[in-house]
Amino acid sequence: MGHSAGGALVQFLGFSELIDPNARLFQQMIALSAHGAFVFYEGAIGQSFELAEKLGCFQGNRNDTQVSKIVDCLRKLDSSEILKIQTQTAQADFHSFLGIVPGPPVMKSNQTISNFKKNAPKRNMICGSTELEFAVDKFKYPVPGRFLDIDNFKEDLDYYYKNMELHDPTWTDPNSASVYISSRTYCEAMANAGANAFIFETRQKPISMHVTDMQYFIGIHREKVHTPDMDILDSFYSKMMVNFTKTGVPAPAWEKLDPKRMNYLELKVDSELGEGPRMLENYHDNEMEIWFGEVMEYDRNVTKQKLMVLSSSTRSLLESQLIFGQWWFYSIILLTLIIIILVLISFGKRFQTGERTPLLS
């Protein structure tokens, strides 16, 4: 069980074909508000160099660095010293070391995220989210990493933010979208694998956003307003988690996920209106349509443009190479050199003749 970055770790460990492929270590997964994003290589490399520098294993220009020497230096250090510096770095910037690099020991080399989900070992799973996640958060956190198979994430995000700036209410902020898309696609993959998969979303009043649901499973109460309805939901929440852990089914009336319907449980209690948890369908269709539709189409267009520029440069280089490879090209060069030499010899003879001829005869 994990929440936020911890929930993403649950997803990665539970779906890995390399770690516990026979499901002997754990058989159930609970991923709450999990972004399911693998960190960007560039960021991970930068953090690694910074950590090595703080530990005295790296100085100078990164381009001139021999990585093997840095690794050998780090291996000679006490692990507690490395952990100490890493902890200090994370305390200064808690976004440091939050993610997993897409590769061994979690993923196979060059494996796509979609393939990673498709070939997961069968395990029962609950995916949970909150109604708003990061939508009303005053801190504008950077996107934690890559949660879809798109090649031009920076350009895609720029495009996405521009659409958000147009005040289009259907474009959810990327951090929240990563949670909704990951919850849907990871649980969908487990349902397709034949496991018991369940999705829920907490929508308790007065507000349900990232971390507000933590009061229901670890007792952290950060809310300014606490109502009796929250206590009722708290009791239901804790029972469903225990039931799922023991039996693989959170509640008798909670339907397993049907990928065609994308059914999910809405968690909220309103005593005045007589409302309680209920089953709904089409879990966050909007985010799926935008990211797998318009954003991916934009990503493909960016890739095509880059290939066209690369193709143009390559074509020019090939044309130059073709010219250099023709026999007549070198014949022209040789003929030009011969002409230049003959001209120089001719001028030389004239100069010598002029020196030997008397000025007065």
C-alpha cells in the first residue's frame, strides 16, 4: 500500500516482470493518488552527479567525466554516508529522489510503459484518487515524470499548459491528470489480466484533494473543518481496506472493474441529503480522451517535424558525400590544380626574364 509517490512505487513493484514475477512477496496492491510516472533520464542523471559531487566523488565538467571512476568511488563509501547526503538533499528539495528510472531492475531495457502494464503478473488491486488532487494546490509542482509513451514530453507539456491558459475547464492540470490516467490504466491492466481490480474516488465535502484522504487510513487530520460525515466515511474507508487486504474484495456490493464500463465507487457521505458511497461509470473519460487523443496527436506531429529537419540535414550530408564519391569530382580538382601550377610557372618565367633583360640596350 502506498500514497502519492509511494503509490507509484506500489504500481511499479506490482507490475514488474523482474521483481517477484510469481507474486510470492505480495498478492494485493493498494495505490492511492499514485502518479505512475517514471522520472526523466536527464533529471536522474543530474541528481546523480550532484550527489556524487557532495560526496567528493566528482569534480569538473560532466562531459569529461568517466562514470566508472565515480561509481568506484561511491562503492568505497559507507552506505550510511550516502544515505545521509541523500536525505539532506531531499529535505532541501523534497522532489529529489521521488521517482524510478524506466529500466532495470523494475522495467526491462527499452520497454514501453504500455507494454510494462500489459505483461504484469496477476495481482488484486485497488486504485484510488481524490476529486481535485492538485487542481487547487497553491504550489505549482513540476510534473514528476513520464506517465505515457510520448516522445516529446517537454513540447507536449508546453502545448498542454497553453491550452490550460485558454481557461479551458476540460483540461485538468497535468499532475492531477497523471493520477487519474495512472489509476485507470493500471487497474484496467490488472482487470484484463483476470485479477480483482477496483477503482474509487473520494469526493467528501467540503473538499477532497491530494492528501486530504490520508485521515481515513493513517489518522492525519490536516483539515480545518471536520464533520460527523467524515467520521462515518472514516469507518467505511478503514473497513474496506482491511477487507481487501484479507480477501481481495473491499466490500460485498462493490463491483469489480469492468474495463468496458470503467465503473468506480464514489466515496462521500452527506447525512442531510441521505447520500452515501455509490457506483458510477466512465472514470475520468475526459482526461483519457485528451491525453490519448489530442496530446498524442500533437506529440506525433512534433516527432514528424523533428524527423523532417533531421532528414533535410541528412540529405544535405548525403548529397555532399555522393559528390565527393564521384570520379569526376576529383578530376576537376586535379585539373584545377594543374591550371594553377601552370599559371604560377608562367608568371615565374616572366619575372625571371624581366630580371635578366638590361634596362638600357
